[in-house]
Amino acid sequence: MKMVYICSPLRGDIETNIQRANRYCWFAARQEVIPLAPHTIFTQFLDDNDAEEREAGIYLGLQLLDRCDEVWVFGEKISEGMTREIERAIKLQKPVLYYNDKCEFRGN
């Protein structure tokens, strides 16, 4: 089974963005892949408002991305953190697929 990195915004309304990421994971799981959304996990013990802890979370997320088969990008806005994830996926030649907030495929 493929592992898919779920790439979506966190900053701003963190609670709502985590709820959205959980919905994206649900959608991905329904596509018979294993979804990984590190920003829903690492925010349980790292403070995204603390620059050092945010950087640690991004670093850990990128380590997970390295182990995934694909990256699925959700939403209309690409944040700074998402840009780093997308750039890493492209560098590693991983497929990057884009979806809107309603989980409708937009392309790759």
C-alpha cells in the first residue's frame, strides 16, 4: 500500500487547519493509501508559534516525506512550509498531486 504525505496549511487558524488535514487524511484513506499528515501529529507536542519548535516540526515532517511514495497538496493557498515540502518532493522526484479544499483533483 502506498504512503502519501498530506501537505496542507497549518499556520493561521491552526485548529481549523488541523481539522481540514484530518478530513484530507480521511479522503486519502478512502483512496486506499496510508495518509501521513505530520502537522496533525507534531502539533501535539511542538508549539508552531515557537520558531525553534516550528523548525523542528518541519524537519521531522520532511524526514517522513522522504519515506512516502507521493505528496498530495490540498487547498488553494500554498504556505511557506508547504513550499518547502513541495520543493523537497520535487527534488526527490516524488509525484506531487494537487487537490482543492473539497478534495477534487486539480492536477500534478
